[in-house]
Amino acid sequence: MAKQSFNAKRVLLVHAHPDDESLFTGHVIADAMDRGAEVFLLTLTRGERGKVKLADLKPLEGRNAQMGAFRTAELINAVDQFSTETTNVQREFAGTRHYLDSGVRVNAFGKPTRKRVLDEMSLVAVATAVIADDVQRIMERFKPDAVVTYNSKGGFGHPDHKKAYDATTMAIRKYAKTNKAPQFWTIAEPGERYDVAIGGAKTAARKKAALSAHASQVLINDETYSLVSGKETRFDAPERLRRTGVSSWNSIKPWLRSLWALPLGVLVGLVGTVLHYSRTTDGAPIGLALALVVVGAVALGLRMLRRSRGALYLMAIGFIWTLLYLNHKHPWSWHLASKADLTSAWVNWSLIGLIVIMIFPRLRKASLSRNLSSHR
């Protein structure tokens, strides 16, 4: 197999946060500038939930707008360090949607994962296809020869990095339908196979200058830098890239991740059907009320916690299929239905409730909380 080389003349970098471009591709950018190549940096968020390293900047944490503005200024200063007399790095955020840094938490197994409660504009809460459209628009305008982003694991596992990978691969597949497909390169982590190593002493000074501009996020020493105390990396350590193919898996992965909602709909249908026949001694339909509450609570929970309607649609499909199946009185459903047709009140009101929750235009936990506390 011929040895791979990275010599693209038009390089598109897709990163999730300010500072990622300097941390993971600082040498790549500097090397491209030295070769006279054109570089376009697409940053998907403004790093609003970053954790600062300097005590003087601690008040920025938790104040998304201020943190985002500060890190945007750091990004501008960092990118300026790569410019030459003849070329500049083109820089842009993702469209006008203003995706938010999702943040990250460590789960019980010590692995980084998404936060439990997300703003609807957090990067990981947005549909992959929507972000892919933003990436594709940049590709249509810039016409890259090569696209560089994180690997499928998101590097060290940051959920925003994974989302950037998924959106980028989807965008490349769409772009390639009408254009020549660019080379796709991912950032290789330590211990991972790689095809090219870029950078060294020649580009170390510019990487150091760029990282120094991200002083809120990166600890800078004379010859090393670090994100956490005690884990240092030399400025002249090369960056490693791996040539990667683009799979169609990312187009169907979001749906497969939500398939669990189908059996959930079946379960809700079964439980509700059993409940709705129950009445009090004086004949009040207490079971019907409880069954409708169960359906409404599950549907509302999917809308508010999942931040999308996809899982809710699948849950509704499973629920409706269950009602239709039970109403046909199959041998095992005969007992569940108490040898009678499902009552019209149960069928009608449960479906009306599902439809209302599905079509309601905006439903956000944050909005509900603000309204209840009388804050704008």
C-alpha cells in the first residue's frame, strides 16, 4: 500500500469548540499555511460551558453569553497566529443557529458522556441532519479537497465531538452526490492507527502562540501545555491523522438509537388497556383517568427530555399498533380486553392527548420553569 500524504490545497476543519482547532490541529493549520494551502475553520459552538483555568476568569463560568463572547475573542486571536503574509485562515461559526456548548459529565464508569438536562440548542440535542446542513453549506461554498474532524469516538469521548463527527460524515455524503468527494481525515488518538504525522519543531512556535491565546482553557508552560494538571504535552509533538471512509451508518444511526421507543409504546398500550377498565365501587372511571395520565406523562417526558419528536413518533406508533392489535381480540389479548371492545373514551382521549403533545410547537423545560417563577 502506498504511503499516505496530506497535501490538500483546500482544507476544511470542523471543530466543536474554540481551542480545539489549536489543540488538535494547530500543526495541521501551520503546515497548510507553509504550503500555501487555503484553510477554512468551522467551529460549531462558542464554548459557552467551558471550565476556565484562571482564577480571575472563574466568574465567567455559568454565564453562557459572556463565556461565549470571551472564548470567541480567544479564537480570533488564536487563528491570527497562523496567518502568513499571503494567506489567512477563514473562520466561521455554524450558520446563524448559534449552537451551544453541551458540556460534559463523567458517568459512573468514569467515561465522559452528555449531561442529563440539555438546552434545546445544545449541540448534542440538535438533530444530526440539521448540523450536517450547516457543514454542507460551507462545503458548497469552499469546495474543500480534504475535511478534518474528530474520530467516531469523539477523541476522548466528548459528546459534542461525536456529534461533530456524525454531522461531518453525513454532510460529506450529501455533498458527494453532486460534487467530487473530498478526502476525509480524522484526528487519531494516542494508540490509534494513523496514516500521517504532521508538525514538529518548525511549527511548534505557532502552535504555542495559538494555544497561548486560549489562556482561559489551556495551561501553558515553556515547552509543554496541558488541559489538566499533571498531563502535559510538548508543543512540538506531531499531530496524527487517519484517512477514513465515510459510511452511510450515520444516516440511520439516529433512528436506530430511538427504536427503544417502539416497545415503550407497546408497554404503555398494554398497561393503559389493563388500567382503563378499573372503576371504583360507585362506578367512577378511576382506571381510565390513570391510564390517560400514564400516556400523557410518557409522551410529555419524551418531548421535554429528548428535545425532539422522533422518539415520541415511534412511541406513538407502538402505542397505536397495540390498541389496534388488542381490539382485534387475538387469543392472548382477549383476557386483557376483558372480552369487550376497547372503550371509545380510552382510544379517543389517549390519541387526542398524543396528538396535542406531538404538534405543540414549542415545549421546553427551561421555558416552563421561567414561566412558573415569573421570570422573562
